[in-house]
Amino acid sequence: MRKILALAMVMLLFTGSLLAQNKTLSGKVTDQAGAPIPGASVVLKGNNGGTSTGSDGSYSITVPENARTLIVSAVGFAQQEVTIGKNIQLDIQLTKNDQGLAEVVVVAYGTQNKRSLTGAATTISTEKLARAPRASIQESFQGNVAGVQAVNGSGQPGSVPNIRIRGVGSINASSAPLYVIDGVPVVSGDITGYNTNTIAGLSSNDVESVTVLKDAAAASLYGSRAANGVVLITTKTGKAGRTKFSASAQYGINKITLRDSDLPLSTPEMLELLREGWVNSGKNLADFPAEVKARGVDSTVNTDWVDALTRNGNFQQYDLSASGGTDKTTFYLSGGIYKSEAAVIGSDYTRTTAKLSLTNKATDRLSFNGSLSLGYQQSNTSSDAGAFANPIRSFYRLQPWLRIYNPDGSFDNSYNNTFNPVQLAEKNFRKAKSYSALGSVGAQYKIYQGLTFETKAGLDMNYGMTNLFWSPGFGDGRNYGGYGSASNALYLNWITTNLLKYKTTFGEDHEFDALVGYEAQKTTVNSSSNAASNFLPNTNTLANAAKPESSSSSITENSIASVLANVGYNYKRKYYLTGTFRRDGSSRFGFNKRYGNFWSVGASWDITSESFMANLKTLSQLKLRASYGLNGNQEIGNFDSRGLYSGNTVYDGSPAYALTQYSNDKLTWEVNKPLNIGLDFGFLNDRITGSLEWYERKTTALLLTVPISSINGLTGYTDNVGAMKNSGIEISISSRNIVSSSPDGFSWSTDFNLTTLKNKITALNSPSRGTFNREVGLDFYQYYLIDYAGVNAANGEAMWYTDSARTKTTNVFSQGLRANQGSALPDFFGGLTNTVSMKGFTLSFQLYYNFGNKIYDGWGSFLNSDGSSGFSATGKINRYTYENRWKKAGDVTDVPRVTYLGSQTGLSSQNSSRFLYDGDYVRLRDVTLSYNLPRSVTSRLKLANARFYVRANNLFTWVKDKRLSYDPEVPVTGDLDQRPPVFRTIVGGIDISF
Amino acid sequence: MKRVKYSIYILAAIVLAGTACKKSFLEIDPQQNTDVAQTVTDVPSTRAAVNGIYALLQSANSYGRTASLIPDLMSDNLQISVINANRYQPQDQYAMAANDGMATNLWNNLYQVVANANLVIEKGEPLEVPVADTAEKRKLVGQAYALRAFGYFSLVRFFAQPYNFSAGATHLGVPITLKTATDKSGVVALGRNSVKENYDQIIKDLDSAVSKLNTDTAATSTSSKTRFNYFGGLALLSRVYLYKEDYAKAIDAANKVIDRKKYTLLPGATLVADFRKQSNAETIFEVAFTATDNNSTDALGYFYAQGGYGDAIATDTMYKIYTAADARRGFITRSRRTGTGGENPANIVNKYNNITTYEENLKVLRLAEVYLNRAEAYAYSNQDNLARADLNVITTRGDAAATVPGTLAGDDLKAAILVERRKEFAFEGHRLFDLTRRKQTFTKTRRGTITFIVNAPENKTILPIPQREMDANPAIKGQQNPGYGN
């Protein structure tokens, strides 16, 4: 590794170049209406160097005397090749084309003209990513890419969104895609556990484009890591030309998304329920006040926990970048700050990023590039899920008669095991810091006509630190004289890639390209953690603690070594064929199954270039694609194939270990075989463009924990059993409904996408039944719960079905039958974006929709305790119960009667389909109103561009299921887990470039 | 041009550097865990494996909390307070379902104990070690036998009806496996053996343990009690025989413990304070918890102590069973349940209550039990005089004035012994089994001081075979305990 870096450095010293006789071309680049296009790139064909146009669209480029062709491109315009004639003045007009087939897309190990794609790859443009008030770039995928399910489930800034490309690809191994940033497959996820997503360490403003590789032809070149799709992130690089600066600033507020029906009950409402329950349990109404008193309830207190635990958070983002260069050397330099104070007390997030990218053309044949991205994330976060310290749990569960403060102003610790949530947020902390550095150096060398060698070394480093402190006297720290822990983890991931690329043309009509390469990658994780208690007053570092609690460190590694190859061929740019191959060896798999081969084949047919299509004027493009292949998923633990004793235990001061894992030396990757058929189309001179994809991916050799009888000493082992099938249809359509002839006129465009999703388990060695029923023929997230039969209208008791035909019921929970209840996976979802603009104003709004899934509240039996929790501090009942409970004989409802300390329902174990909800919703996810200063003003201010905007996220949500007390956006697993809902964010911002 | 050529060499060097790392590049060994092949290969690795079995018992799902707590909670000794964090509610209310989390965790944990003991026994028995290490190896394997017996005995008590439930104890016990694989090819699925077969295996293992640990008789009342020794094996054997109603053998095993006088009863005057001491003079086996190795907020003491969860409180009948002079009443404090609206007064248990350092070993076997085991065995084998004498040792230790009247005999004596066991072993995980094996109908008090009658026999005094096991083990199909579905 070190050797390579050193050599690369040496290479950077070679900057010799060959000079021929030159001439200088100049001119103006304009759009069809004649308006100048600033920032357009003008390069000489077959040459890396070039320039870009200034604010008036003019350029000037020095080219060799014998130069033939210029390539001119600009964002939103079709790339154009211009023949250089005798004239040195060359004006160029570009045609608008933001969706067409002419785009260049980033693909695995290179770039490709979109026209030549045989696979399914979707590019997300920088406009959809930049300036989003969201910490992680993945959050912006939602509703923007067909075939990608992107859900957050948590409003915490910096949390890791769930991304699923074409369904759930695995059961036990990861279903998350591989992330590749500028050619380096990176560590993704939250390395501190406190909401510091490693991908969030990259500012979305530094991203040039994101390509999502969905099928075999597109992704299989990533071999054993391609099964869940690949997200290729390309960061910005400089363009030759005058140095261009851009600056942007945003400020806004966050608020929690709660509907009226989500709001907790007040003291009078809770007491009304309990009073009714008191009578329902056969007690005398007259005795109720005495019970209220005996239980210590002060009915004059009515704490608004939502108000106490949430706030108007705020949000700020500032970015500055500079880019430019000469035809030899270009650079891009940027810095950014992102700051968000969450709408839940005690949580905030700050990120600072910096990026430098350099390219240098040493000679006509040799060029170098280097890039370094630095990121720093800092978060303060509160506990989640079932933790007593979770503020979300607290506002749903804490009784309204409990006080935050005692009359003397001190915190009230008389309830909830001394976990006063306001005090916890103020006095305890969970902090994380995450530092990331992603650097790479590379070189390209043109060996011979069409033959290029590329080499690259990359280093992806993430360092996470967490600090936790519990103050003494209450909450988690109540039995310690203060408790603190500190942990660190260093993720070191390095990679070297060497590629040989070849491109040639036979005769006029045959184009051929090929790639062979070698790649090696190793990821090492070093971590340590320490905890101590009994702190000096007003201190929280471990040096100030008297008593050590725990200490540990760990090192774990994995490696991959691969060879890869790719070929492409086309005839007359009408018929395209591609093939890929990769052989991966991985340290994670059993001794007997260490290497695997992965491949794909693809073909496409550009029907519009056939002569018989020439007369069809309405159809401007039509292309049919098909691909098939095999790739893998190796995302399991590093040592899952080994029989292991785990030594993380101690007994009476002596080291101890016990069996924790069965061995399986044949363990290998999951095999994924995606079949894709796609159709790209364009109508009316590409006013309407779109694509239609059908896919079916069959996954076999799924890595599963095979459940075994506990008498074996463990409850399962990992094996390649089972198979699954994901299939679906993806539609994306872009339409420029109204196109204005002048830049100030009215224009309107619409983007629509829809994804359907069907998952089916096709083989399993034995069914696994928990909250989900995993058996052959069902889908992966099929809920399997005791079948709630509603309420007996005669007596208000809850009923559960005892037979699968749902004819017989019981009022005894333990006799209820478990049954399939529907899936956590949506039937379909997608986005609809409309953009209208006029006179510099642009209004765009995006709707995200999601239909057909079920979501389940594992804490439902606590919120719907039907009085069984009595006056328990955390026994607050939800509003749905209050409004819909059974009251008298004949009431037809699905909420049982309230019974004080009743035993019929409400026990914590009584999880049933009663707490399963329809997950259908439609959300107004993004609304942006922006104004671009007219060119007459900007040019007077010497600016290239100035834009002001207001943007709002999650303004409105329609939810189908009225019973639901939470926000409907949940992780892919479908579980509501007392997480902070996504926030409603409103920001104002300004972008300036000059 | 020369330069270009030079560059090619450099590029070639880079390629070579990249490809230099060959096959060994993919061979990475775990550093956090130990490959199975390297365990139980010598005395240190066997010692660590035996320690591992004890460490399993430390789990809050086992003898760190659940196994001690629920026999008292599901009997007439304990109830859950109105202020609670929802733990053990189904046990408190006799409302367990087959997927009960506590039952599932207990079952899994105890079979882990069994499986790890199997591995030590299987690899340890034939293991050749240097002469200097043979004595320790023998002791370690002996402990593994005792731990396996303890694991099976715990399983059969919690998951099957008592021995005397059917004639010849032919009713369903728990599956027995004496071999544990470490590779997927060796996985087994077994149906339930009979309770008789379970007891036979337990006794066989304890006999093996006792014979291997017989060099371990140097134990004294002051040595560490955190591992099974010779006397631990015998004390457990006396309880097993008592449950089996093989009184002669119960007496025999108890004699071997009592007669050697290695342990002494704590004096009544300082009982409350001394009981809580680590490895006190009376304990024979206890599960170790140290300041750095404990269950913290999942500790048993945390579940009782009012500064902790404090969710489990003693019933009024429990409190009232003691005379005012009885030292053991000191294990209960009548005071207010912490938290707004808590019981007042509540019977706060403080037998285990260290929630500052959690250095509190959980008692499993102690001398007083051996006395009462023997007293009961004498009483049921018509040796009332001897029974009264043993009973008297315990009653007068608690309350000097509570001498057993010489007239106490027959059924009254048996009843008195049962009451004395309740007093003596309160909150130590005995009561439910003493009630069920003596076929006693009793009144259970649950949260909110609501009472209900538990008959003898009753389906729900034993835990369900976990639903997970029913689903994962085809051989156990149709063998669920009655009252928990199929």
C-alpha cells in the first residue's frame, strides 16, 4: 500500500509534455434561443484538456493545427461534436436535452454513453441532490428513482436511511447496496451508533452525479457485492476555464410531524378513562377519588409532554466552492457546514466537509488525478426504542399528571424509575464524533491507439468516537456516582485497482471496447471501549472516575481479491452487446468455497435508428434492452463460517468462554440472478421521455440462520439455504408539458415514477416464525401475529380468532391463533414532481406515495393497555382508545372496554394484529419556490447566477389508517419503534455563483 | 520519449505491487473469538471452558435473576408492585403464552449450560495432560458433570411437572442430549424424555461429579463457593433425591455434607448482614458476581431494591409468616414502595439489595437446605425424632424461642417442615417447587393485591416449551405442556 502511494507520488513529478503547432479557436456557446450558456465545457476530442465558457457564453481554446473535432457539453443540453474548419471563430448552438439518451453516465469502472447501455442504470442529477436540507445524500433518493425504496423511519439528522434497490435481496446478510465513491467501495452505515452515517460525511453539494446500478449488466462487474445493487457516487471535479466560485446559504426550522390524532391524552381525559375502567372492573364509583389519591395522582397537574420534549429545531447549511483550471490542470475545492438542531430536545447534528480534487495532464498520454474528501460529523443524540430515556417513548407513555419539576424547581424523580426525560436531556449526554477521509490517487496512460492503462489507489478511513455520560442521582446513572463510557473505532479500508481499457472501430460499423482489471481490497476495524463510574463532581471524562466498569478492544478484518473483465460491441450503433466477468476471492467464506465467478450478458436494440422507423415522427426514440447475469452478496460477518467460542465473558475474575457459533466450511456468498427487460422511449421530439423496466431477480443460496433446537446449545447456524424472488415493474416518465420559447416564458414539466415490488420466498429449509412468518410461498416480511377479532359488542371484551377460517373466537389471549397478516413491503410506491417556471420564478413540488404495506407497533400493547396499567406512570393510553373504546353493550368498535387493572388485554406480551396498521400514505415531501435574478441584474452585479428560494419538506401527509398514532414512514422492516418521526422542515436559501 | 518508457516501467511496478499479495491475503483468523478446535485442549483452555459454563449461569435469564425470582413470584411469596417496568407480568398473573420471553430465554440458557458441559466432558474425559495437571483436569471435568446435572435439574423443574405427577414419573420431562456438535452436520432434534429418565441422568451425572470431585474435600467454610465442589455435588444430590422421594438416598447424601462439618450455619443474630456476604460460611455453591462482572440493572437485587426497579415485593402472607423475633423477618422491610402511588406499606425484599457495586453472589446451595432436605426425608420415612432435630436446628437459628415441640409428628411435622422451607428459602427460588411437589393448593397474590387460587396440579405452574423450540424442533411436535396451545 505504502509502496503504491510512494510510486504514485513519483509519477506526479513527470510533467513533461509534447508541443505541436497550435491555433486558438474562440466563439460563443448559446442555447436554441440564442441565450449564452455559461459554464459549458469545450474540449478537444480525444484529449482530456479543455476549457469552459464564461458568463457570456464565450470561450477560447488552443488546439493543435491538425485538430478535427470539438466536443461541447453543458448540464441540461445534449453533447455536441463540432467539426473544426478553417475558421478560428466558431459559435456553437446546443439543444436542450435533460433526459435523452445522449447523456454520459457513470458506470462500473468507467463512463458510458447512455445510448450504449444494455442494463438498468438510473442517474440522479445534481439538481435533485444539491441544497437538500437533509444530512445524508441517500435521503434524496426517495421518490426520485424508480426501483429504489428509500425510507428514513427516523427524523434524527445523520441517521442511516434504509435503501433497497429492487426489493429485499437477502434475509440475514445485508440488503443494502454497495456504495462506491469515485471508484472506491466505501464503508457505509453508522459507525458510532449515534447517528453519524458515514455517507453523510460527504456533502451532497460536492456530488456531481449519482448512478444507481440495478440489474446484472450494470452491476455485475462488482461481483460478490453487487447483488443488492450499487450506488455510484461521483464527486465534482474542476473544469478548465476561469475560476468559478459558488456560494450557498440556507436557514430554516424543523418541527415534529404530529397529527391531532397522535396527540397524547390530557389529565382529565386519562382520568375519565380510568374512572370508566374503575366502574367496568366492578368497583364502586364513589371509591375512585380515594384511589386517585392513594396512587398519588395530582389531578390539577396537566403536563404537556409533547411541548416539553419537542421544540422548534433549526437548520443551517453553508457551502462555498471554487473550481477552474487550465487545459493541463484543473481543480475543485469546496467547504461546507451543515448544522441541525433536531425537533426533539437533546438532539443535534453538525457536519463540516472539505473537498479537493485535482487533475493534471502530464503529457498527451499520461494524466493524473487525486482527490481528498474530509468530513467531520458531530451528534448529540437521545436514546431510542424501549429505553426509558427515549423522549419519544416519554411523550407517548408518561402520564399527564406527572410533573417535570417539583414545586421547588428541582426535577421530579418520583416516577418512571427516576427517568425524568427533560432532566435526562439536560444533564446526560450521548455524543458522537466521526471523522472521515476519502482519498485516492490515480493515473491514466494511453499506451497505444485506443489502449489505456488506469491505476488507482484509494483509502477510505472513518474514525468514530462516542462519549456517554449519565449524571448521578437519577435515570440510568441513579445507582452510580456518575457513569461514563468512551469508545473509539477506526475503519481503515484500502483498495488498489488496475485496469486496462481498449477501444477500437472495425471498418465503419463495428465498435468494440474491452476492459480487464485486477483489484484488491482490505477493511480493518480497530475498536476499543472503556467505561467507569464514580465521578468527581462536574466532570465527565474517565480520568475523573474512581471505579473502572469495563474495558475492551477488538480488531477484525476482511479482504477481497478480484480479477474482472468487461466487453462491449455494437453494430452501426443499432445493436449493442455487452458482457462482464469477475472472479472474487473473499476471506469471509468457508475454506472450501473461497472463490466465485460472476458474470452478465446484455443486449440492446436502438429501434429508432432502423430505416423503417424513419417515417414515425412522433416517436423520437425507442430502445429495447435485456440483460441477465449472476452476482453475489457477501455481506455477512467476517467469521461466520467458523466454529467459535466467544470469550467476551468472565467468571469470578477468571477468563471464560463458551460456544457461540457452529462451523460451516462450505459457507459461501448468496447468488443473485437478475433478469431485466427495459424499454426507453421518447415522443414528440423527446418532449416526453421515459423508460419502462421489468425485472425478476432470483436469489439462491441465501445465507440464513437455520433455526435449530436449543438443545444443541445454540439456536441456529449460518448456511446457504433458501431462495427468494423479487420482481417488479418500474416506470419513469418525464414530460415537458409546456415549453416556453423565451427564457422568461411559462414552462411546466412533470416527472413521475412508479415502482411495484413483489417478494416471495421460494425455498427454505425450515420456516422461521416470529413476528414475521418466513415460509415458502410467502413474502419476506409477512406479519405473523395472534389474530385479533375485535371486540365483543355485548361485553366489550377483546376477542381473538382460534381457527384459520376466522369463525371461532376466544376471549383468552393465550388461546388465540397466530395467522398471516399481510406484508411490511409496499405493493407500489413512487414520486411525482411538477415544476413550473416563469420570469425567473420556479415552483416545484414533489409528492411521495407508498401503498399496500402493513406497519406494526411492537409497543402497541403498552399504548393500548385498556386500563390494565392502572395509574402506572408509563401507562398512558392513546387517543385512539379514548375516542373509540367500547362503552356500553351494543357498541361496535375495535377498541375493548377499559378495565382498571384488567387482565383480559393489555399485558406486555399480548402483541396481536390489533397493533398492525395499514402503511399507505402520500406525502408532500418537497416544495421549492425559487427566483433567479434576471441576467440583466446579475451581469450588473458581476455574478454568473443568483438564486433565492424557500423550500419545505414534509409539509403535509395523508395517512390511510386512522388508528395509527405515529408517522407512517418506517424502516423497511415495517416496525414502529418509538422513533422520532421525520421532521417538517422549512428553509430559505440563497445560491450565488460568480 | 524516454520519459514515457520510464513511466511504463513505473506503472508496471504498481501493477505488481497490487498483485503481490496472494492467497494468504484472504486467510484471516478471528482475533475476537477462539476457533472451537483450540478449546479444551489443555488445562487452561478447559478451565476457561468450565468458567464459561458458570458464566452462562450468571445471565439474568437464568441464575442471575429469572431462575431465582420466578419460583417465588409464581408462588405465594412475591407479587409485582403496581409501579413496575412490565417485567415478569405474565408470571405474576399466570398469563404466560408459549412465546413467553422469560421462559424462552431460560430454556435457551439452560440448554447452553448443558451443551457446553457436554463439550467439556466429551473432550475433557479423554484429554491427556501432564501429570501435574491431572488433578485439576479431573476436577474441571467433575464440575462439568455437576453443571450438566444442575442444568437438567433446572430444566425439568421449570418445564415439567414434579416427579410424583405420574406413577413411575413417566410423564414428559425435557429432551436429553449428552453430545454436542460444533459443526452443522452434528445438529440434533430430539423429543422429550420422561421425567424419570431426566432424574436418572441427573443422578448419574451427579454421581460422576461427586466421584471426580472427591479429592476436593479440603474445602472449608471460608473458601470460595463460586464453583461446584464435592459437597456441592452432594448437596444438590440430596435435593434431587428429595424431589424424587428417594428418602434414604437423600438422607445419605445430606449426611455426607453435614457430617464433615466443613460448613457452618450463620448465627441468627447476624444472619441478615452475614447472608449477603460473598462466600459466607453457610453457602455451598453460589453464582459469582463481582464489581466488574455483574448484571447491573438486570441484577436480581436491582429488581428488589427500591433504588433499582423494586418491582417485586413480598406478599403480606409472606411477611406475616415470621414471628417478630425471627431473624429472617429482617430480609423484609415494611416501608413505602418508591414512586408516586406505590403500595404503602409495601413488603420490600432486601435479601439481595446491592445496587451500588452489585457484588452479590446468588445463593444456590447452602447448609440450611441440606438440614431441611434431611428433615423432610426423615419425616417422610417415619423418623420423626431425627426430622424434628434437624428442623429444630433451623427454626431456632431464626428465632431462639421457636423450639420444635416434641409432640410435633406425622403430617403436622411434614407441614411444619414445608412452612420452615418457605421461611428459610424465601426469595431463593424454592417455593413454587416445594408447593407443587407436595401438591399444595395455594393462593397467589398478583399486582394490585388481587388474589386467585392455584390448584394442585395446575398446568401453568410449569413454563411452556418455548414456541421457538416447538417451531425449530420437529421431534418435539405434539409435546407442548398442556394449557399452552399445541
